[in-house]
Amino acid sequence: ESTFFMHEVTNDSSWLVAGRDMVVSLEKTCRVGKCGYASVKDIVKKSLQDDMPSFFMSETCKYLYLLFDLEHPMRTMNGGEY
């Protein structure tokens, strides 16, 4: 969420790079099967646990999507102000 808002406020492309790195990391580390993501159980061992918190889809994925959708109506409502 913070990456989206920081890019929105600063228009600094480094936030897009950070978002891209997050997506690559999630795909590489947390993706399980064809349609799910697991929580990291141990960062050193890179082991996962059989759990996907509800906020992952409702917050993490939503704001990553919005970060890269520069034409989304949310960005242009009320002149772009929140």
C-alpha cells in the first residue's frame, strides 16, 4: 500500500521498480501451485506455511495492481486527490 501512495505522491519511478521487485519476489518465493500464495514460515530456510491471510488479496495484490495501472479511475477521481 505504501509503495502505491509514495509513487502517487512523488511520481518517482523508483517506486515502480520497488513494486516490480516485490512481484518478482512473491512469484519466486511464495507462489504455490497455479492459484495461490503461502506465508513465509522461516525466512532463513525459505520454508512456507499452509496459510494465505485474507489481506494478501484485499490489500497487497490490490495495491500492486493499482501501482502499475496508471490509467485507473482511482487515480483521476477528484482531480487525483484522496
